[in-house]
Amino acid sequence: MIRRLRDEAILLLDRRGAILDVARDVTRVLREQGIDAAVIGGIAVVLHGHVRTTVDVDVLVPAADRRLAEVLKAAGYSFSRAKREFSKDRVPVHLVPMEQLRTAPRTFVEIDGVRTVGLADLIGMKLELGLRDPLRAQDLADVIGLIRARRLTPTFAAKLDKSLRPDFRKLARAIRQSR
């Protein structure tokens, strides 16, 4: 079931054009250069099984690595100072410094050629950001979508940071009751 959902989500991304190809390319380029980075955001949500649209590639990076800009430029990515983003094949690429997160991810996985964070880390990031900033409703929607797609129960909360567990359980219970 999970594999089928993920495969459907990947097909959706493939149809959307170059977005998944750019995510794969970013993974390849950064891996070749030994830069410890991972694709997060909407692409990660889709790769973990919740079908939704996205228009960019968000990459979690160590802020201290000054090679990032040069590495991406050498790989054919252009940089817009005005937009503060890289792009390739008209796909925006945003670098997200690890320092923006309260808790660093613990698990990394590769799904369909894209290095991303593990499911618990992704849910933790999205839940933290969505709860912290009311203008980030998409993050909470992503958590809800992942709970539904992966049929997560309140027991999954044990894999999250302690501060996020009550909110996750509340969402998981509400989703179960709505079925």
C-alpha cells in the first residue's frame, strides 16, 4: 500500500516536469562533493507517500559549508540574488540552513534517487514549523496528509521529539475519528 502510494506520488512528480529530476540532480551533485544535505519540503512529503503538488526543491544544508554556492553553480545552477534562490530548468532550489530547525534530523533515506530525511524527522520538522508559525498551514496539512497516507496511529508519536508528541497524537486521533 505504502509503496503504491509513493509510486503514484512519484509519477505525479514525473509528470510535473523537471522537479523530481532537479531533486535527483541536487542529491547527486551534493553527494559527489561530500556535502551532507537532504531534500525536504514538498518533494520529501511526496516521496514519503502523500500526493500533493509542489513547484520547488527545498534542500536542508549545513550552513557552515561555504562550498554550496560554488558547487551548484559549477553544476549548471544559476543564482538569483533578488529571489535568493538557485534554479535549474526553471525549477527553483531553496537552501534551508540546518540551524533553522530546533532539532537536527537523525535519519536519512534515499527514495527514488533523492536523499531525504526519514519519515519521523520530516513529520517532526513540518509539525514544529506549522505549530510555530500560523502562516505555515501547508506544513500542518502535510502532516495530516502523511498521517492519512501512511495510516499512522498515535503510537507513532514515540518517534518524535517529546515536545511534539501531544500535538501529533491529537492530530492522529482526530483523523481516526473522522474516518
